[in-house]
Amino acid sequence: MALKLCLNTSTIKPQSLTEKIRLAGEAGYDGIELWVNDIYEFVGQGGEVSTVEKMLADYGLIVPCMIALRGWGEASEFEYRFMREEAKRRLELCRRLGSPWLVCSPPVDPCDFGVLTRRYRDLLEIGRQVGGV
């Protein structure tokens, strides 16, 4: 398997989502690591996920990984119920854009290892249910 070069879009963060995709494609990258919040912002400004799909296809870019789900480890049980729904939305977006992975960022502060283990297992199950992740 050949090594594929991918652009982490945080390195060109001030650029718009469409500009990041264009730059990665024109620079000759094989793939691009997209940030979910960039896509949410694009859609919030009237863009469509289908536009992102088309641009990725036009430039021949793969999406090996998407960034990120944060706060899942340190959230209260009440907050975590909402995070599960957000995780599902993000994983569905990953699937749609062809990304097999969503980074679930680790907690910044110490947390209960048992809670982390249970929640991570739960997130993996959500990924399996969504399919392709």
C-alpha cells in the first residue's frame, strides 16, 4: 500500500472550507483531513454538503479522517446524552464524505477511566450502527 499525503486543514485555518479543498487539490495532495465544524459553518452560511462532495470528487481527494468530537469524556451524564446525538450526526457526515474515522479527542483533565471506557465503547457502537465508520 502506497503512502498517501493528506493536508490537515488546521495548517491553513483562516481559509474557507472551499478554499482549503481547492488548495489541497491544486497542491497535489491525495487527501484532506476535514474539520466537522468547518462543514457545519459552510452549511450554516447556505452551503450544501453535496457541494463539498463534488469538490472532493473533482479534485480526487480522499477524506481519511475527520476532526473531531470533543468533551465526550468529561461531560456529565446529562450532557453525554446530547453528545451521543452529536456523535451520530458527525459520524453520519463522515460516512457521507467517505471518511472511515472521526477523531474523538481525549479529555484534557483527568477523568474516571471506567467512564471513559464505557463511553468509548458506546461511541464505537454508534459508529457501527451508522455504518462505514
